[in-house]
Amino acid sequence: MIRIQEEPLDVEELIRSTRNAEAGAIVTFQGTVRKHSGSMEVTSLIYESYKEMALNAIHAIVDEAMVRYGVLDVNVVHRIGLVNIKEDSVAISVSSAHRREAFEACEYIIDSIKKKVPIWKKDVKPDGEAEWRD
Amino acid sequence: MIRIQEEPLDVEELIRSTRNAEAGAIVTFQGTVRKHSGSMEVTSLIYESYKEMALNAIHAIVDEAMVRYGVLDVNVVHRIGLVNIKEDSVAISVSSAHRREAFEACEYIIDSIKKKVPIWKKDVKPDGEAEWRD
Amino acid sequence: MKITVKYFGSVKDDAGLEMEIMEVPEGSSVSSIISMIKEERSGLSLRKNPLMFALNQNFCDGNRVLADNDELALFPVVSGG
Amino acid sequence: MKITVKYFGSVKDDAGLEMEIMEVPEGSSVSSIISMIKEERSGLSLRKNPLMFALNQNFCDGNRVLADNDELALFPVVSGG
């Protein structure tokens, strides 16, 4: 499952899709919205995507990670729109026979998403003003 | 939360306890029961613990990891008794401001648990026979 | 030929629009179209540096030549996750 | 003095019991008690090598001397997770 959606992420469902009888490990990464952006306080973030391209880019990253690390299953969901503090903006779940590959693949995927997937975010400040973070 | 229990693990609850408004990342590791142990097929595992010592040992590992990696929250649950294929035997969830520390702390904790925590497992084979794995 | 240009993130705000259909000379490269947008068209301000771009949903080289109906996207450095 | 000895994992199966109260001489070390269990007591077979041990729920050195009411645990290499 690779999805970009406005709805809150269902991490339990994501992990359920990743479970595999050949897996000894599942590693899940969630990116969550922090109360601070640098020294500035934020109340939420607004995510925007170039959706068709972003989906293709995530697919390409996941395909590459599966080959490179030999993992069993990978599922990724990225949220767009308004995401409040403590909520997930992205969740990545990876299963593999042994744990090392699941950790490495999961970290590789989030690093690559941050570098290569056309998604942008705005910090929403306590006064309601929103500012692009770039 | 650090627990050793016979009941199936509730990973959603574990992650909920790990969420933190100062966190930009949550990394969760689940150890799951594989259909194979080496080349042998298994139907389940039976875990046994020296419970008081195991709880102390997990606490010590978590305290050390929190200081060493500067992460925000860590929760660990290990299951004992009969655990079927695809079910979780252990779950570790770590939150931190930035993702690198959460990955490193989570991996450090599972590596340390496997080395230092008095828990043992038996492979249950399709014929019902159980054999210690050590 | 006609191409579609899409703008995202802060570049969309700078451009003041999300998308437009442009008539460009046959054989135009990505770079030449970006220069054209930056310098020759009024009402658009693409100050972002670096300005990133993608052709038909793929990152590409600035020398890539467009074909009719291609989709060119302009946006700032990505910041997902 | 009296100490409690607990057995876990395959060592418990080898020993044929989970726990026992033993009377040992004052000043006995962990190693001397393990030797005593291995060689002098009948009905117990501790074949596991390496045999691991903990005193009062902590890993310790074999030279550690026990006190009255201490809890000594014997078990194989751990394999949790």
C-alpha cells in the first residue's frame, strides 16, 4: 500500500498489511508534527503535494529499497492537508526476515522521501499565519 | 511503560504512550514469530522469562538508551508464553525530536534485549514437540 | 506547441497561480521556458533559488526539450516527511 | 546458610526442577555452589555450556560470595526478542 491522503493515518492497518509469516521483524517509522519548528512555536503543519509525481516517486523509492535491502513488505502513507501537533504526517512500515535490514530499509526510505518526493509544508503559527518551510 | 505479559501486545497503545508534542519521529520495532527457525518449520514459539530480573534488565537498557541517544520516550513490552506465527513477541517504541536518534535508540534497545535480558524460547514444531532454542 | 505548467509550494504563491497552459516554440527546453516565465511574462515572480522542476512527473535536466502536451512543474526544494 | 536456587530454560529441564532451597556453607561463592550442584548432588544434570548465572537478579562474577537468603539463578544463554 502506497498512499497519499488527507485522512489521519491508520498505523495499525499499515502494520497489519506489513505482517508476514516469513518476517522476524517489523520496523515502523512515523513522522509526527512537533510543537516547535526551530525556535518558533507551531500549532499545526499544512502539507501540499504534487500528488501523481509524489506517488510515483514513493513507488520508485520503495522498489529500490526492497531490492537493495531484501525486505519482505513495505507500506507507506503520507498525509497532506492540515496535520496537528502529535499527529502523523507520514508512516512507513517494513518487514524482513531479520531486523537489521528492516531498520536500514526504513531509514533509507524516510531519508529518500525527504529528499526526492514533491511534498512541501507550511508552519501554522499560534496567530494563525502560515509560512512555507523552505 | 515496561511490561512482560502473556496477553497479545497492543502496539497501538504502545505507540500512543510514546507520542510526544516535542517529537518529530517515532520508531517502533516489533519482533514477530517466523514460520521458520533456520531450515525448520515452526508453528509457534513458547517464551519463558526470569521475570523480576528481566524487568530490571529492560529498565536498565532503556535508561541507558535514553541518556545515550537523548530520546524523549521509550516503551517496551515483551510477551511470554505461547506466541503464534505472525504475532509479536516484543515491541519497542521510541520517540525523539529528530529521526536518527529514534532509529539508533530503538536498534540499540532490541540488540541489548537479545543479549542481556533473561528470556528464553522454545520452537514448537508441526508435530507439537517443543525444543529450546539455545 | 502547448504545454501545461504547474506551480507548487512557495513557488505557487510567488507565481500567483497553480497552473496554466502556455504556447511555446517547438524545440523549447525546460531552461528556456523557465527563463521565459521569469523574464518575459508579467505577473509572475519566481524568486525561489534553487527553483526545482519536473517534466511529466519526473525530475529531469534543464536541457530537456519539451513535446506538445508535456507537463512542466516548478517548485521549491521538497520538504516532505 | 540457606539460599534459593532458580533454574530457567533448558537448564530447568536438565535440572529437573524450577527452584530449590539449599543449605550451603557460609562464604560460598557462586562458582563453588555451581560446582557443588554439578558434581555432588544427585538428580541434577547441568550440561549447558556456557551456563549463565545471576545473583539476586543481577549478572555477577563467579567469585561473588553469597549471603543468607540470596537468590541464585542458573540458565542458558538468553534468547529473548
